[in-house]
Amino acid sequence: MILNGLKLSEGKTELLLLGTRYRPSPLLEFVCVGGETIQLSSSVRNLGVILDTSVDMEDHIKKICKTCHFHLTSISKIRLYLDCDSTETILHAFVTTNLDYCNAILYGLP
């Protein structure tokens, strides 16, 4: 990183150890990289996807549900002023895209 002129931003750099209940992650509290200490996080966000240590995606699913509920509530407030086609377009734009974004990572989860 030093050779390429890169520097870690302490506020933006996160460390996540992945493990499962069958194979727990090793005990580690922090990592030192280039003189910076990076603390272990319980969950991290990358490209809008929230990953957690147990890889059960529970935090990500909660975020999707919360966002979709917010959009559905907002759309219901203006529904009286919209025709059917406009409502469908808005639903696809705000709700379906949230449900569909990165849904391949949820495959096989309970």
C-alpha cells in the first residue's frame, strides 16, 4: 500500500472474520496494516450488501425488509393520485429493485 501511495481510512476500513457454527472463526481482535490498527466488526457493508460473521445474512435481510416497508408505506400515501400503470412502475422502481439486488447471495439460506 505504501509503495502505491495508498492509505487506510480508519473510519471506512472494516475487518470481518467469517465462520460458521460448524467451523468458528479464530480469535482475533484487530489487525495492524501499514501502522493502522483495524478493529474487528460484527458486520460490514460492501456494495449495499451487509455481511455478518456467521454468514446467515440476517442483518442484510432485515435491511431489505425495512427499506421495502418504508417504500410501500410511502407509495400507499400517494396511491390515490396514481393510475394502475404508474403505481406498478413505482413499485418496480422502488420495491422490486431492492428485493432483486444481490439476491443470488441469499440462495440456500433458511
